[in-house]
Amino acid sequence: MSLTKSVYNLLFRRTSTFAITIMVGAVVFERIFDQGGEAVFEQMNRGKLWKHIKHNYENKEEE
Amino acid sequence: MMSLAARSGAFSPYMQATAFVVPGPLKSLIPGVVVKGETILVDPKKPFLCRESLSGQSPKTGPAVTVCINGCAGVRFAHTDIRIPDYSDYRRPEVQDPQKSSQDSSESRRTFSYLVTGAATVMGVYSAKTVVSQFVSSMSASADVLAMSKIQIKLSEIPEGNNMTFKWRGKPLFVRHRTEKEIATETAVNLSELRDPEHDKDRVKDPAWVIVLGVCTHLGCVPIANAGEFGGYYCPCHGSHYDASGRIRKGPAPLNLEVPFYEFLDEDTVVVG
């Protein structure tokens, strides 16, 4: 209860702080969402992407 | 007003027009009859929550008028024929009970509302930003086009004092390896003599190498290297003379030869574009 109250008074009460909260939240959310999606994609395609199999070909060239 | 009309004694029959059928030019099919309203049984067990839930038990007849000297003149159940929906399904649980003060839960309800609004706006901002950036980046050149737009030049193949022409973005590109004497001459040129004043230092990154577009700024001909009165370039079309820094010195051209963006990867290689 006190947490919601402090959150409300600190962030949501004024329109200016509410807007800033939304902007900062959008930046944070973008990073989390994009990087999370990227991580999920790489996890599902493990061993198929170029950066996962690149070292195999690099070793052959050196030999 | 109705009670006043009812209590006015002998005049009352004349003052209440509704009690009598007034003969008119149009004869109604059904004569006006005052129907006695049904008795309404109020369910006392049903909880009386709020005004809206009253619609389940309030009288549902139309306006009923009774006239009597001692009794009340009329009871009108205003708009009881309109069914008011019960909104208790849509209310938050904190405000279902009309006996409880809604102020106690206002803080949490308010925070929740703002939280939902803020989260929705964050999603909206993110989606708008993604859509706009995707759309804008779709208009920029693709990677293969960008790769084609660059040219890598090996400088060791160009002997000193010579000029080599390359094709870059469909245009000729002059790379000139200047001698010490040419560098000294061009740096010493007084800027007031020039039509398009630009110092030699501003046109080159390494004084030994002059990289300019081989397009005459007059009408777009390709100048001839190591020709003309100033030892730089000479445009055969209308006789513009450029010096060894690609600056216009004589003839109709208005501007110096254009310097593209380039950078030296190392001592031997330069990448233009």
C-alpha cells in the first residue's frame, strides 16, 4: 500500500513526471523486449546461425 | 400542483381535465380508462446495494394518478418504465458495497488506473518508434548498394607526379600523387587570386594525394590531367584550367573540383565513399 502510494505520488501525480516515466519506461522496455526477443531467437536457432558455426570455417582456413 | 388541484373542492372536477374524456374531432378507438396499478411486492431479502440495483425491485407501472380530498393527490413513479442496467459487474470489487467509503480504496484504484494507462502508453510509444524506424530504414540504401558505392585504391600503384582515373559511383575519380614541388606551389597560392577560395590544406588529408571527382564544374565534362596553364587539369570542352589541387584558376567553370569523402586505411590504401 505504501509502495503504491509512493509510486503514485512520485511518478504519476504530475503530468510532467508521468510523461518522463513513460519515456524512460519506453526506453527500458525497448531494450528488454528487443534483447529478450533476440535471445529467444538465438536460443531457438542455436547451431544454425553464422556466428555459431563461423569458427568451424575459420579453423579450416588456417590449416 | 396536483395536490392543489385535488384540494380545491367544488372546482376540482373542472380543473382536472385528464379525468374526463374530452370529445374531439378525432375519436379514439379505445376510451381512456384509468387502470389501477398492480400492487408491487418488494423482495425484502434482496440486498439493497446501490441505486442501480434498485431497478430490480422498484415499481414498474406507468404514472398512476388518484384523486381524493384527504389523500395525496397523485403518485408518479418517475421513469420507472426505463430499465436501468445493473453495473455491478463492471464495478471494481472495492466499490461494490455502498456502505463502505470509497475513499479508503481510492489510492490503490487510482494507482492501478495510472499504471494501466502508463503501460499502454509505453507500448504505444515503443510500437510507434519501431514502425517509424522500420519505415525510415527501409528507405535507406541496402548493404549491397552501400558496398558498391565504395572504392578501395592501392596508392603504391600510382607513381609520383601521375594521375590515375577510377570509376566511382558512375563518375570518374582522379587520384593524383603530387610531387614536393607541386605541393609547395599549391600551398603558396594566395587565396585572393582564386575564384572559389579554398586553401590547399582544406582539400587534402595527405598533401601527397589529391582525390577529386573528375567532373568539370562548368558543364560536366571530364578534364584532362596534367594539362592546362596551371599544370593540374584542363577541361577540353570550354577551356577551364584547374591547378594541381583541383581548384579553378581560369575559364568558365565557377567552382573547384569536388572532393569526395575518403579515408586512409593505412599508408598504402585509401577508401573513397
